[in-house]
Amino acid sequence: MSNYYYEKIKADSKKGQSLICRAMRFDGYSVDDCYGRASETKRAIERDWRRECYNLNGENFRIISHNSNFFSLAFDAGNDLYVITPSHNYIVVNAFA
């Protein structure tokens, strides 16, 4: 059971299509790929989400955007796409159906 709250979005909705497009972007596989010297806080956040990805039998963990303060990530689990931003956690249901 996950400790995180996810907002469920239908893949065929406008928001779902937007999240699917955003998740196609690739900045790196880890915060170390994106930042010259990632902070311990960023690394800890990444570790927590990698653990969540693993617990959900997810794959294709990736950083989809970043700036000097924040980053967003995505991973796939079954037919669903998980998109994690600094302010929201989304599941795009049946994104790959």
C-alpha cells in the first residue's frame, strides 16, 4: 500500500494527454544526471520515489524536467503512467492501454 496520495487522471482527458506528452520528455535517469552537484535533499527525494516505483513494480524511472530548485519525474507501472511534480502526484490511468 502506497503512502502517497495520487490524483487519478483519465488518459483520454485533456489533462491526461498533457501529462503523457510531458512524460515523454527526458532530462536524465537521476538527479545526478541533471544537476552538477545535486543536494542531499534532492537525492533523498529521488530515493523515496525510486522505492515507490519499485513497490509498484514500476519501470522506466526518469527525470522529465528540472530547474535549479525543483524537478519532476515519471515512471510507468503496468498500463498506468505516474507523473510526480513538486506540487502534485498524478496517475494517468490506462496511459498505455
